[in-house]
Amino acid sequence: MRKLLIVPVLLLCLACNMDRSEALKEGVWRAELKLTDTEVLPFNFEVTSRDALKIFNGDEVILVTDVNYSNDTIVFKTPVFEGYIQAVAKDSSLEGFYIKESLDRVVPFSAKYGLKNRFDLNTEKTIVNVSGNWETVFSPDAEDDAYIAKGIFKQEGTKVTGTFRTTTGDYRYLEGVMDGTTMKLSTFDGAHAFLFTAEVNDSTMNGMFYSGNHWKEPFVAKRNDLYELPDANDLTYLNEGYDALEFTFPDAEGEQISLSDDRFKNKVVVVQIMGTWCPNCLDESKYYTEFYDNNAEKDIEFVALAFEYAKTKEKAFESIKRLKDDIGISYPILLAQYGTSSKSKAQEKLPMLNHVLSYPTSIFIDKKGKVRKIHTGFNGPATGYKFIEFKTEFSEFIDELLEE
């Protein structure tokens, strides 16, 4: 925590020694988060007005309107998520930090005006093309930490876009380059700050995955166009002796909400295990909100259980309100846990489940109150056809339950 207290003081002291600045220059900037002494995570943003900018990750465009100035210090925060950038402006540059207070994380940040390339290239040659599917294992030499994934990439010239799908979700929109035989991919959305680097040949890759400046792990991959991950409907299930879900958690007004409440009786219910800090949960919440609003006349209800790492109940409900307001969620979000996003702690709150493997996880309940399916993770829009496939499967299964 001491580090976080120092950061604002440092920035304010720098600002006091400068003249009052105007708004950031409109146009494209390249930002960098310093992860190690040798690795930086780059991303691009465009300042469109004094009070707005856009962050780019592949096909994703994040509109940021929470922008505040104080002398030469600027603070901007992406929608929904807690993390923010705080930096001092000088000429055509920014120097500061990316900060997540609840997790006591601080990452050095810098940006320069007019730089359009996300990554600088050491060579213009496209020796390898990574387009296609890659069977991937993260932390392959760590028995307890190893997990599988599927890399899905598209390369045009030196530009690479795509994502990694795992059994618990996807790493959303990744964008980067193939620099000779080195692949570099990054994303920044206010919650994720991910960098992937890998040495690639025609059939294999060996790389490193960085999550901010607090975590890194190796990964290996091989081309495999036929590779598929395990079925997301088989990973989480009810423990023996259970056929239903039970819980009672508070909403923002302090009312205790249970599945036995009248609003859920004789209805199909989708229970969403999630966190406001989770980008995959954001993608899922956007889809569920659209589906819920478009099917308001049907006997279906959604209820979200938020597992928050915010240190106080008040902060957790602030995050829940921000999420609901930003994307217009009209179904209830209950506070199931605060102070940690630990999955083992979450499972203690829902002991009828074999485990909580992923945020998000969706539990489908029929009109009689029986659990009919549990879907682990979420394939978001960055996964392309898998996102379309999920929406089709979801809609068809809900219709099946409604007709019973």
C-alpha cells in the first residue's frame, strides 16, 4: 500500500513544477506499460476530444469518457473496471502509472503522441505465418499449474490478431505483429494488461505470457487445426446428493435475495457467477442484458452473483453499480463475496458445486427449480464463430426449457 500512496504524491509534485496544461493533443498515441526491465506492453489510443479517448485492441474499440485533468496531471479510467491511468503531461508525452488499488498493483506507464505502430519491427520480412489453430499448454512443466488452451490467429502481412481460448474463457482481443520469427501480442482494456511473446516456426511456438508486472508463465503450442477444448458443459456439476441450487445474498439495497423468492418461481432462471473486475464477465453480461431485455415477456429471469476483490462491501457495491449503469443491466446483481475473488472461497458459498472453476459460470435452472446445465467460462466476441455458436446454443436451450 505504501507504493500506492507514493504515486499520487510524486505525480502531483511533478505537476506543481509545470505550467497549467491544456487538454491532450487530439490524435493517435502509443502507450507502454513497463512489465520488466526488458519487456513493455504497448497499446494505442486516440484522443478525440478533451474529455474522450478510444483504446484499440484488434477489432475492439473502448470509448473512455471518464477523463479528468488537474494541472498537468491526467487521470482516465475505462468503463466498468477499477483500474485507471494517472500520468503527468509534458509536451507530447505522458509519464505515470496504471493503478489497481484493491490489488495494490502499480505498473509504470508512458505514452507518446503521433506513434501509430503498436510494436516496432526489427525486420519487415514475414518469415512465418501463424494464421490458424494452435494446441497450447501454459506452464507446461508445472504439474499443478499447467492448463490447456487453443490459440486462434489471423495474420495479414506482419499484423497478427486473435486470441487464446481456455477452458474458463478467452483472453479477448489480442493484437500485434510477426517480427521475423517472433510473435508479439498485447491487449489492454483497463482490467487485462496482457503481453504474449513467442518464437515461432512453421509448426511450433515457445513463448512467455505476462499479466501486468506481477505474473508471467511460459507456454508452448503446436499447429493443430482439428484441436478442440473439452466441452464447457461438463466441467462444473452438482455434487452427489444435490439437484438444486440454494443461496441467499444481499442486493445494493440490503435486501436478501433467494432463489425461493416469488420472482423466480415457475420460471426458467439463469444464475451468473461473475465479478465486475472480469472482462469475460463483462462480455457475457452485455449479451445476457440484451437477451433479457429482448425476452422480457417470457418466463425467464437472470440473477448474478458477484464475487468481488474490493476490500469493503461499500466498494464492492460501487463496482456493481458502475457495471449496471454502464451497460444497462436490469436484472439483480447480488454481492456473494468481497475482499477476495478466490475460487475456493466462492465454492464455499455454493457447496453444492464440485468447484467454481471459472468466472464467469452460468447455471441453468428449469421451472421446477432443478439445475439442468452448468456452463463454465464464456466464449466472447473475440473468439468469432465460437461466440456465435454459444449464442445459438444458449437461445435454443432456453427455448427448450421455456416450452416444458
